Amino acid sequence: MRSFNVLLLGALASLAACTGDITNPGGPGGPGGDDDTTDPSDPDTPIGPQDPDYSAQHPRIYLERNRDRLTAALDANAPGVARFRQVVDAQLGGADTYNFQAWFAGLLGQLTGDDRYCTYAVGYIDDFVASEEAAIANGQNPGAAFDSYLEVGPLVGDVMLTYDWCYDATSASQRERWLAYAAQAVWNVWHPSQATWGGRAASWSGWSTDNPSNNYYYSFLRATMLFGLAAHDEHPDAAGWLDFFREQKFQDQLVPTFEGDLTGGGSREGTGYGTSMHRLWELYDLWEGSTGEDLARQTTHTRASMLYLMHAIVPTLDRFAPIGDQSRDSSASLFDYHRNYLQELAYLFRDDALAPHARWVIDNSSVPAMEQTYMAPYDFLYGDQAMTPTAPDDLKRVYYGPGTGHTFARSSWDADGTWLNAIAGPYTESHAHHDQGSLMLYKGTWLAYDAGVASNSGIRPEEELHNVVRLVQGGSTIRQREGTTSATTALHRGAGWVHWAGDVTAAYNGNASVDGVVRELVFIEPDTVVVFDRVSTATGTQQVWQLNTPGQPSVSGARATISTGGHTLEVERLLPAGATMAVSDWSGDGDVHGGYRLDDTVAGGDQRFLHVLAVDGSVTSSTASDAGSQHGVRLQLADGRTATVRFEDAAVGGTLEITGGSSPVSVTLGAGIDY
């Protein structure tokens, strides 16, 4: 096989300053670069630890520094506040609210002075602890241990918040029982092989106790932090757990992991399980409100995640990039968790120029207020912010998270903009998918998507559901492997264009049949994407260039037309000439209930794929335009411009020329990240 050279960039986290035509007052598209934020601190330089101030008197958690703000919000009775009251009052009146937590009532009791709220909260928690004690007495594990302690944070957290906020409404015996239960749960989390319940050995796997990139970790932190804050000076283990939370887990583990592995924000678990980070933002706020110490700014990941999610949300503000498992809702529709994710960040960075943009996105989204009753408290805590929402028109239209390998680009921030996602980075979490090298395209609706959107489970990781070049040997797909790291090797933005490249060879974990898999593309705004793939595999393999779409492709030779949601995507293959274009219908799959996949199949070897994706008739004609060692295409665009895109045969790079418009382009494309 003829090998080809691809430039790998080792220091992905080091990004050059933006040279594009879109400013970003809230900071660059990733760590590094210029920033004219109004925040007096440098958002690209994390602050260090401060000395926490632990209150000696109850309530110790949050209210000392936030009581006046929350009381004023109650008095103002904004819609979010009124709804929170209604949810709690309905529960006290006999409603059985899904996922109701006693601290909802305890918080109102503290702020209003109305004893009935804490009376209810204490009774609620005492019944819960009694049920956990009964399970333990019967030789069973309590609910806190369910699913590798996934829910220990909400459960123990609810006990400890109620313990603290309703302390005067509890008896000495209740406090003793609650503390004993919470202390054992926290101890068991961090000592999995020695865990016990009621003196009975109850070891467990210890899943993700040392993995800050995993959603379980945030639950473990919540239980530990709230136990320590509520019970310090009242339980012999509490002070030690505070030090453990702050020093060993946050400063010595989470911060270096996030700074080293998650630069640019977001989560390697994707955009489904990754939204669990909104619970982490809540912990940052609870800690600062309780101790005065700012955890959010001790890692640049926090603020960067505000940019990450804004860019991951599509222009219609009702869906987001479906990256990784989407088990709660496979459709990738915006949900309360995404609203909370952004509004908590906007609150944590309320003096930052990014915050009004985040507020605008959620206030104008399909979730302008929490839809679930159990999320109503968060609109009370974070929804009434003294800032004017500002459209993100002056933000960059490209974003790259080196820690996730996710790139997002859009033609505009308007609802009718065209949005593009490409992936090349670490595949290290179990909830991630075999989607290295994949792309997604959206305009008003999905044009090319992860087929998991149309699945019942939302957790299908296979290559077949993603828009990649799938490699087949002996009739079976050669799988991408967890524990590998692909690389985004090029990202550039100019006036009206974006160039991206990703080398995903590493995703195949050294498979002897895979010599190289590199995808490169040019996005010509507003509606044209040229995709070039260099793929080299062993003789006897097959290579399948595939595109998943909700609309059924109509194939004619090397062209396919896909109509969906009032928009049209035209796909033309220029290379390889001998490939066979066909359509697969997902309705034959027991889990996927709709959609189609366009396949261009060719025998293995050293192949080059060149495709043009044109949205809503953006291209009126296309002609092959090779030059020397470059493969290319000349496009006549519907707006009167002519674009010529060429890619080097053996290495990332090429040329781009656009003529006939007000901003002619003539650039040499190459490796490196500068946008």
C-alpha cells in the first residue's frame, strides 16, 4: 500500500489567535488568544485556591452569602419564583411530584420563616432515612448504593441540605441517624473494596471514583461536599471529608484532569451524559456560597464550557449536536438540563461578557423556562439575573474543544444559518461513540446526522450510524476502539470559509489492515461543504463512505438528492470514479425507527474520496479540477461566485480560490490550528 504523510499536532491545546473576520468579546474559541472580556481577570489563566471560610452556625450551606439575593427574588415574585413556590406548596398539599427533594421545602422555610416548610422537609427525609435503614437491616443495600452509587449525590445531598437548613426542626436522635447514614454512604463511595452496610460486607467496583471526566464522579463529589459542609464540628469525619473533597479530589485530581484533558470545555462523554456537568456547576456555586472560595475559576474548563454548549446548539435553538450516548432522549432535543447548564454558567460568570450571550441563547431557545417541575428550583436560583440578554452575533462562528476533539461551525447565528460539526479527538469514555472523523450538517432541520437520533435507545455507538468512511473486512466492520486518541490536525477560518482536517487512524488501535484514515473538508459559507478523504487499507477490505440522513436519498449515478423538512441536500461524488452509490433503509433495524444511509462503496487499497454537499441548491454546477498532486473541484455557486477547492493527494493541505463576490479568496490550506 502507498503510504501518505499526515502532520500530527502534539500540542492540541495551544491555539493561535483568531485571524478570522468575526470578533469574540467573551474570549477566543478555545484556550489562548486575545480576549477583550469585561471580566477583570484573565479567563485563560485559572486562579489558585483561596482559604475557605466555614460557618460555625447553621445554616452553613449557601445562605449566608445568598440570602438577601434570594429573598429579594421571592419578594419580586418573578414567574420562575412563583412556579417554584407552586411546586413546593403543591407537594405540601398532597401532590406526589416526580423527583421532589426535601431541600426545595427547606430552602423556602429558611427564606420565608414559615415553619411548615421545614416540618415537611424533616418528615420527608426522616421517612427516607428510615426506609434506607430498613433495607440495611434486611441485609440489602440501600438506595444510595444503587447502580454503583450513581444517586448518592442527590440522596445524601438532600439529607444534608435538609439537616443544615432545617436543623432547628430536627431532634437529636434524627440528626444522629441521618449523620450515621450519610457518613457510611460517603465512606463506602471512596472505599469500594471495604464498603459495608450494617456491618455486612458490601464491596462494589469503585467505578469512576478517580475519573473526573465521568458523570458518576460529580455525584460522589456532591455527597462528600455537602456532608462535610453540613456536619463539620458535629461529626468526627466531616472535617476530613472537606479536606478530601477540596484538596485530593478537586485540586489534585479534577483541576489537573480538566486543564490537561478537557481544554476548551465540554465532556468526552458527549453531549448527552456530558450535560451532567450542570450538577458540577451547582457544586461550584454551593461551595462558593458556603465558603467564599471560587472553584469555578480554578479551571478554565468552566468558562470554556459556556462557549462549547452555545456552539453545540443548532441555529434553531431547539436541538444540540447528538454526540455520544443520548439515553434520556435520543432525539437530541434541548431539555431543562441544557438550560440549567448555561444559566448556571451565566450566573457563575455574571460579570463576564459571555454571560449575556448565554442568557440570550437559553431565553430564546425552545426551553425558555424549566419544563420539569423538579427543575423549577433552578429557575428560582439562577433564572432572575440582573443582565440584559444579548444576541451572540459578534461571537466567532467556529469553536473547537481540544479536550473533546469537537469542532462546530455555522454560517451565522441566525435561525436559518447552516451548522456543521466534525469530530477528531480522544475516545476515552464508555458513553462516547465510534464517531471519529464523523460530520453532521443542519439547516432548519437535520440534513446529515447521527442515526441514533432516530433510535429508540440513543446508545448505538457503531460506525454504521455515523457519517464516516466505514472500513469492512471479511464482511464485518473494523471497529474504532475506546482508549485511543485521534487528532484534529487543521482548523482555519477566513472570510466566508472554514478548513478542517482530522486524522483518525489512531482510532483503529493499530489494526494491521488500516494504514491511514484522514478526513479534510472546506465549508464555503453559507451552504456548501467539500469533503475529501484519504483512506488506505489492506487488499481485500472495503471502504464505505456513508451519510446518515432523515430523508430518503434519490440516487442518479454519482449524485444523490435528499429532501427533508423543507430543505434539500445534494451529494455529488467526484472520487473515486468506480465507487457504487446505494441507499440503506434504517427501518429494517429493530432499534432505529427511521432514516436512511447513503453509501458510496469501493474496494480497499489507497483510495481518495471527494464529495460535494450542497444545501438548498447552493451549487449550480461542478467540474473536476485537479492540478499536479492535488485533487479538486470547481464549483459554480448559485450566488454567482466561483469556488475552486483542491486537496493534496498525500498530506493535509491544498488551495482555495473564490472569485466573483465582494470578498475574493485565494489561500493555501495547510495543517495547524488558527481560527
